[in-house]
Amino acid sequence: MLISVKQLFESPSEFIGKEVKVEGWVRSNRGQKEFGFINLNDGSYLDNIQVVYESTLENFSEISKYRVGCALRVTGVVVESQGKAAVEIKANSVFLEGDCPEDYPIQPKRHTREFLREQAYLRPRTNLFSAVFRMRSILAFAIHKFFQERNFIYVNSPLITSNDGEGAGEMFQVTTLDLNRIAKEGKVDYSKDFFGKPVNLTVTGQLEAETYAQAFKKVYTFGPTFRAENSNTTRHASEFWMIEPEIAFAELSDDIKLIEEMVKYVIKYALDNASSEIKFFDQFVAPGKKQQLEELIASEMKVCTHKEAIKILLDSGVDFETKPEYGQDLATEHEKYLTDVHFKAPVFVTNWPKEIKAFYMRLNDDNETVAAVDLLVPGAGELVGGSQREERLDVLLSRMQELNMKTEDFDWYINLRKYGGTKHSGFGMGFERLIMYVTGVENIRDVIPYPRTPRNCEF
């Protein structure tokens, strides 16, 4: 009977006395004269299963030489362990599936995360990254589960697009044109390009999601997005995943309610279904993380306007590295002061200055702010950003003209306001940002399998 290490540890009594088969990779091997111990890990669980092999096995001498990294298939009887674990396997046979030479980079010692990024194809075999990427999988499932239980339609928005949803212009161009030839001739003829015009990798699936919300009422996208931003901070990557729901007939208050429900749901799901990983992060990565997550779930999330937030910061007497200013964005230190010191709780910051927000956000009656919201969480700062979208055709056109946008590129988006359009709202949450918050891992490069950052596109 082939089983996983996770099954063994979660239901040990079910397998005691039974012969089972496990498959995995050697984490350590201590061979002695009459017997030996192999710690085997198959990626399903944080802990290793101990395999005890005795000299009565025909290939005992070979088994004792199996090095760290070797792939094995083990058949044996599950018995009660004399050590810390509940059970171990007394081997009847150990088969070498894949050998591993002495130069295997991932040895049983502490490696720096910088070193492990250079070994991205092997780092999932370490405890930290094994836990991180199981958590990534669990959170992805929780997100889909949350929206599916609420009858949202999952929409696959395009990765190749001719529009700039954020208006930032920091996009990766997609082309089949001969760049060497263009460099020599000094001119570009997009009519000869694959799509006949300039196109890029998407920075957001939001605009397309809005179109589907006007047919299905409640939709969400969950996929990769791309930013050609030359930033090397711990919070930015050139390729990352976004969760972006859109809800028709909804105002900003509905958006805020959905954000709170989703964030609390997925975090509770992680606590309930990844207890060993949470314990690991709490012990070795970010002490106090488990309590922080539990407190967020139990918290009453606060709400304040951007203007109120700036006043709180200015009145605090704190000498911030970046001085808070009305009309300006909040720095991470400002966000953490609001959540960790002033409110001591998650906080929704609403009604942001229109100058620092995207064109599609609904203009408020003061003509200075938009119906936007950011969710700030303790210990991390911004986790989610959303808004009520501008449903008024004349106001949207005026805003686009104000920003010197080419309205002809957005005919389809503008027409939504003409053809049975409704008020609607939505938000975006960076998936890696969520994983960083739940795990306590501080660098985005360590929560995505193969990080893409400026001058870095390995594997």
C-alpha cells in the first residue's frame, strides 16, 4: 500500500503493524554495523519518517552508503517509534530510484536564503521552502474555495493585452519583430508585428474582470501579472500573482465587507489545515506569527479616511523617515504605525487623493478624492487595495482626458457604461504579499517558486 508521510503522521494508529510503501528523498542516513536509520521526506509533510534498516537486508551495505538527496522507494512495516515521532518504518526493502553524488548542494546544514535562491530548483527540499510552498498551495485552494462557496465565477483574464490597466506604463512588451534589425534601421513598423500593434504583458486582470461582472454579477481572476518596474526591494517582483474579484451592483462598503470576509477566511483556513507549517513559521521564521494571525481573525477591523490617517500620523509626534503629507501615499512605516501603534488592529484607509490613484476609481463628491480603499494589517502594512469603480460615463471620460489617456484604446471599457452598466466595485490582493504575511517570510523572492526580478531570470 503506497502512502504519504503525511498520512503516516496524521493517522499513525491506522497503519501500525501494516506493510506500507513510501517514496521520497534522503535527508540523512546513519549507517551502523548491524542496522541504520534513514530520514526520508516526500514533500507531503514537514517532518521526516524514520526508516530503520537491518543487516539482514540483502543490499544492507549499499543502503548504508545512500547519500543525502538520493531518491528511494521503501517497503516496510509501520511500528511504534522509540524516539519523538509516533511511528517509524522497519524496512523490508529499500530500492534506489535515483542516486545522488557527493556534490549535492543541499546538505543537512543551515544554508542562507540567498544561496538557496541560486538553487531554486532544489530549495523545496529544505524545511523552510517545503513549508512555504505547501502553504502557497493551501492558500491558493482556500482562495478558490472562498469565492466558489459564494457563487463567484472564475474568469481567466488574458496575459497579453493592448491596454495599460494601471496607467503606469511600466509594462513588458510582447513582439515578434526583429529587434536587431530595428536597432539598425532606427524605426518600428508595428503593422508587421504579430498582432499588428503594440501589445504587452498584463499588469492586471481587473478591467477584463469588470466586463464579466457586468454579465455574471460576481467574478474573480487569479493569475500571473507582470510589472517592468526596476525595483529591487523585498516586496517587489517582475512577475507575481494577483487575486482580483469584481462585484456588480456594489458600493465601496460592499467591497470592504468582501475584503474582510476573504482575508479572515483564507487565514483561518491556513490555521486549520496547515498547523504544522504554522508552528514551524512561528518557531523558526517569525516568533508570535500564530498569535498575530489568530488576533487578526478575531479583530474588529477599523476604518478611517486617508485625511484622518495623515492627521493621526502628523499628531503622533513620531519622527518618521518619510514625513506624512496630505495628498501623498503612505510609506510602510506609516502603515505599520497606524496598525501596530494607533489602532492596534487592521485598518481600512478610504477616500484617497485622486492624483495618486488609478483613472477607473469613482470620483467622490469633493472632486478631490476617490472611493478607494487599502487594507493595512499589523506587522506588514498594505495587504489589499480596492475601489468602487467609476460607472458614470461622463465622469470617466473627463478623468481619462485629464490624464491624457487615449480613449480609443478603451472603447470596450467605456462602452460598459453605455450598455446596461451598473455601479460596481472590486479589489486586488497580491498573492505573494498574502503568503509573506501568513508565513512571516520577508522577501517576495522566497515565496514564489522562480522569482523574476530586474536582471534575474534564472531557470
